[in-house]
Amino acid sequence: MDAKLQRRVQRYGWDKAAEQYEKFWAAQLLPAQQLLLELADLKLGESVLDIACGTGLVTFPAAAAVGGNGRVVGTDLSEEMIKGITAIAAERGVRGEFSRQDAEQLEFTDGTFDAALCALGLMYVPDGQRAVREMLRVTKPGGRAVAAVWGARKNCGWAEIFPIVERRVASDVCPLFFMLGSGDSLADTFALAGFENVEARRITTTLDYASAEEALGASFAGGPVALAYSRFDDAARESAHAEYLESVAAFRDGAGYKVPGEFVVVRGTRAR
Ligand SMILES: C[S@@+](CC[C@H](N)C(=O)[O-])C[C@H]1O[C@@H](n2cnc3c(N)ncnc32)[C@H](O)[C@@H]1O
């Protein structure tokens, strides 16, 4: 695996996906984001960091939970995501601090935040262990961190998207995508990093697409393979679309698709 290449593919891929991201993903990711926020149990006046914040689907509810006397910081590898969340915050009158930062190398001093969150971001990071260690480092003693990832490959009906793309453009999109969501991997990663009282929840979900176009848009243009996909010519697009729809054919439901999925959400606390 080429970590540098993976980072570039992620950075510029999410730049391309940023504008379409909420349209395709806001509803589908909600169960994982809600559980993450529930486990974070944010209180008025607290400081919270949302790592890989994207357009702020978790950041804004977190901002509401900590209130005007709290502090909300969002970081993401993609410049376009940071531009997007900054614009949305201005529109909504939310006071937050947003900056482009790699989850593996956060630019905060030790023990800065009451809570560190990362929703559906760790699968894209070349070294997830290092990113979780960073979550621990920036969390205050006695504070907590919560992360959500996609679950095991066998329980995610859309998983063929990665080999379908890789067969057309060698891209190191995210070679270890399902690793953290398998078995106890994410909880073990938290424990290894030094978190205490680690608890994990696994939830099943259904990705509900009203049409084939919606299923294709979410998977190709609106997500992590967007950079590789942008390099496909028309023939490659057509064949990749056909192959992907074939891979989810068992989940056809009328004109659309109901594709099974799974999330894992883990919480840990930093010792006092
Ligand atoms: C599926 S989105 C999740 C966004 C948001 N947390 C949410 O729940 O809607 C994944 C995000 O991870 C970001 N990302 C990918 N690799 C990253 C890295 N190494 N460091 C920080 N962010 C990263 C992407 O730019 C993208 O915004």
C-alpha cells in the first residue's frame, strides 16, 4: 500500500465529491452519526473536535449540544469540505473553527478537547492506529473519544465498488476499508492506543436508493472513489456502472435498491 498515494486519492477525491456528498449520503449515514453523538454525550460548555468532519453532518449537532459557551472545531483532509463547512456555518450563524488537517497529524496540543469525534472517516486513513492515537492525544484526561466506521465487508452489500474501480484504474482508494469494521478491530485499536472503558456497538442499516441513478451517484461520484472515477472514459463508466448494478442486483426493490450495510461505533475514555 502506498500511503502517500492513498492520501492524495482521498484528498482530491473528496474535493470532487464535496458538493454532492450531502445529497447522496446525509440520510444513509444518519443512524451511525446519531449513535456516535449519543455515545459522545456532549454537555453544554464543552470543547469538541470533529475529525474528518466533511460538510458537518456531525459537527453541527455537536455545536448545538455544546451551545454558545462551548467550542467546536472541525478538521478534514479535503479543502473543498472545509470550504463547504465554513460556508454552511456562516449561513447558519454557527461559531466554529475549521481547518484542513490530516487525521494522522493533528495540529493541536495534548489534552485540548473534552471530546474527539470521527464519523465515517477512519476507513480512509492509511494508518488508522495512528489516527486513533491522535484522538487520544488531543483528548483531555477524563475526556472521551467516539468513532464510527463501516462494518464488516460481508455485511455491506455495496462492497464490490472498490474492486470494480481498482480493476479500471489502479488507485489505492482505501485498501483497508473494511478492516476496522471487522471483528473487534476498532475497539482493539482504541484499547491499544491507550483508551480505557472501551465499548463497541455494531448496528445494521439499509441504504435506501430510489433509483439506479441514485445508487450509482452515491457510489461513484459522491464518495471515496470520485477521483479514480473522474478519470474513467465513457466506456469505462458504462461498464463499471453495469458491473456495480449487477453486484447489488439481489437488493433490487421496485425501481430502486435497498442495500444492506453495517456500522461499528466505539467509545473510549482517556485516563485522568
Ligand atoms: C464519509 S465522509 C464523512 C464526513 C463526516 N464525518 C460525516 O459523518 O458526514 C469522509 C471524510 O473523511 C475525510 N478524510 C479522508 N481521509 C482523511 C484523512 N487522512 N484525514 C482527515 N480527513 C480525511 C474526507 O475528506 C471526507 O470528508
